[in-house]
Amino acid sequence: MAVLSWSDVFVAFVFWMIMDYLTEVWMISFVHAAGIVNIFWGTAHVLPLAIRYLVDTTISKYWMILVSSFAYTAGMCLLTMSTPPAIAGAMGTCSDYKPECIGEGQKILLYTALGLIAFGISGHMGSIDRFIADQATNFREEEFSMSFRPQLIIFSFWGLSLVPNILSIAFLFIKSWKIKFGILAMFTTVSTLVFLSGSCSYRRRKPQGSSLTTVVRVFVAAISKLSYRCPRHASELYERSDINDLYVVPHSRSLRWLDKAAIILPNKTLRQQERNRWRLCSVTEVEETKCLVHLIPICFTFIIPGVVSSIGNTFFLEQAEVINGKDGGNFSFGPLLLLLFYYISKGRFTAFYEGFVGHLTSVGWNAVAHVVGFAMSMILSILCCVTAAIVETRRLDVVRSHGLIDKPDEKIPMSLFWLLPQFLLLGAADGFYEKGIDMFFSDQFPRMIFRYLKYIFVATTGVGIIGSTLSVYYAGIISERIGKHNWFQDTLNLSRLDNYYWLLAALTAANLAVLIIAAMRFPYNYLSLEQIDIDDGPLMKMKIRSNYLFGRRQG
């Protein structure tokens, strides 16, 4: 499993440099290149949710890992072949790293490779962790995570983090893109073969079904009973009375039409209706579905932070490359240093957020802690965009004063560390954003589909990354109609990224206002324990109760 994770780290590192490859070798405009990168990463973030559902319902984890690994390998091989020197003889083109040496065949190979690699990343993300847990034959999932936590921490640091990251830095000294991609293709091939060699010893489990199906069942059952009227008393709705069901969500009066999924029909016996789970659902299942529906407005406010986050590995890096000066298409150490500061800032503010939430939770302000955390994330995003806009305005002034408008490859007489504040602020915002969503979902996410928590979180981020491509497209169209000058030109010096950053700051401010309204109207769930008496003695039963942010109780 380590070699598969290593390949993920290597590919992720090299794809930080893909912007430089597309703009310098393929001579694609930086806007087009950013769109390609964002669609790639957005797809790689959204697909794991669908893949996890397939793993739970149709394809086993082993086969998904194997198929995605083959896709990974094929993608890296095609990406290597898309470089001009790789198949110059077969395509009848030159072998130099110049746009005139790139034909239609290489373009087809590139886009096919990116799709296969995105699927490979998603397949690994959606199945490897659960497959590793399945190999612990003598432990339940909770025992596995607790018993092996120290070993996993050490292994994760040395085996999955430090070693591959050190080796990844070596790629900076390799000038040929063909060799860079070729090494990755060989590594992914070897990792796939190593995984395949252990097939006989793996513990495999057949798909057990997905709890996401329960959400679909609730909607189907409610729609099938639209002509029926909900009973006045919640006690008349169906709820399983099995003593083993120790998790119960009381009835609430929101989204009443979904309650129809729990209506017991008078023309059939209860036993007959219980056999058809697509026509009768329990109150707990209905309430969990309501909880998921209530999350949708807040989830929409997570898209704009994802848009802001996406500019870090596209426009920010392009600014760094332009200020640092181009050196023949090779990724330089200046942007890498800024990325290092970004990750340091992200880690520090993630730890700060954990302490902040812990303090507010200790005084009973759980819901307030998450709202304040989200708000801080968006405030930091606004500061990041404002800072980036000011720095870009300064950069354009320097470019004009030195006559470098039409010289995009010339080094700009401006320190690279002008960009440091925006990288630090972006890291801080991402730290608050990612940890905030993780902790918020952990508290408020429906327990019946809790295993999909991280995949929905990642998918939400992916939608924001893809949304950044749309925001650039429409911002360009609108700016051209209003000001008769598109903000996004072929080169950074001719573009007006500062205006786009101001636009993102304004969108984030509006998004913050929407978040506050959505948070005030969101019913926060609180876990409580109730004692019930059975023959063997008292038993504690978990119950979920909902309150709004300012105390208005639901139901």
C-alpha cells in the first residue's frame, strides 16, 4: 500500500508544476492552463464520492484499487508520450519543447492522460483507506484505528510523507519533461505490479450496500405517498422498536412532506409494509435525510472558499514564476519556497483552530465555534484577495515603468517576497476552511451516512475548484462587455488579475453574509443520552435533538 501512496504524492507534486509545462512548452495562455489544472483537480476531488458509492454497492475495494491503478499507469504513460520528443518520429514532428512541435496527436494524448490520472487519484482516494482497514482481520474498525495509531503516525511520517517528498524535490533538478513524466510512469507501473503481486494474500470483502441508498429510499417513499395526509401526532409514524437500534432521532416539524415516507398505510399490515423498504422508512431515517437537506444551504457557502483556494496553485504560482523570471520552462525554487510558507501557515492555523474550537466547546458554545471558524476563514480569504490585488497592481506598475508589457519572459525587478503575504493568508484561510468543514460535518453530519463524510467534504472543495474556471470565464466575458477589455489576456502582463482578485474579495464578502444567514436558520444537532430499562438492566440510548443557533427549538 505504501508504494501506491508514494505514487499519489509524486504525481501531486509534479502536477504543481503542470502550469509551467502548459504555459512554457505548449505555449497555452495562463488562463487556459489554469482552467485545465482546475478542471483536473476539481474532477479528482468530486469523483471519490461516486467511486465510494460504487465500491459499497457494486465493485469491491480490491478491484477498484486495481482498475484505478491501471488507469493511473496508463495515464502517466500517455502523458509521457504527449511530450514532443517522445513520439516525434511516429508523428512526423520535431522533438524540441516548442509549440510548433506539438500536433493533434499529442493534444489527444494529453487530455486523455489527464482524465485517466484524475480517475486513478479518485479511485485510490475512494478505496485505499477502507481496504487497509479490511486487512486488520482481528480488529473492528474502531479498534484498528486506536490500536495502530502510533505505528500509523510513524509510518505516515516516514513512509508516506518525508521520503516521497524528499524524492519529489529531486524532480526540480531534472530538466526534461519527458524524463520527469517517464519516471512517474515507471514508478506507477512498479507500484501497480507490487500491489498485484500480493493479490492472493489480501482479505477481500464483498460490497455490503451503501447507506446513501437510505436517503434515496426516503425520497422515493415520500413521493409515493404524496396523496396521503401526515398524521397529527408523530407517534403515529413508523419507527423501529428493535432494542438494538440504540441511535434514535426524534421527530421534527421541518420538511413535513418527507414525513410521508414514515406513514403507515391502513390497507396493509405493518409486517407487509416493513418488507418493502422503498415504501416505508422509519422516523430516524427520515430525520437523518432532513438533516442532510438542511446542510445544503451551508454547503453552498463552501464553494466560494474553494474558488479562492484554487488560485493558489494557478494564478499565484504564475505570478511567482513571472516575478522570478523564466528559465527555459523549468520550475524554479522561488515558487517552491512560497509553497513551503503556504503549508507552514496552513498547519499553524489548523492547530490554532483546533484549540479555539476546544475552548468554545468546553463552555458549551459548539455551534458558535463552527460559525466563527467559517467566518474567520472567509475574512482571511478576503484579506488574501485584497492583498493579492494590491501586490498585482504594484507588479503591473513596475512592468509598465520598465517597458516589460510585451516581454513576458523577462525578469521583473521586484522581490519575490512581495507575494509572501498572500501565500501566508491563503494558507491560513485554507487551514480554517478545511478543518472547520471537517469538524462541522463531524458534529452535524447524519450518522447513517457518516462514512461518506470526508468524500462529501472533498467533493464540496472540488465543486469550488471547478467553479473557479467558470468564474474566470464569466468574469472575462462581463469585463469585456462593460469595459471593452477582457481582464484575462494571453500573458500575465497584459491581464488585469488585480481586478479579478477584487471581484473574489467582493464575492467572498457576500458569501460571508449568506453564511451568517444560513447559520442562523440551521438546526444544530446535539447528542444526548437517555436511559431505558430492559431485562438485563438499564441501557443508555443515544438521541439527537435539534436547536437553532439562538435557542429556537425545532419540533
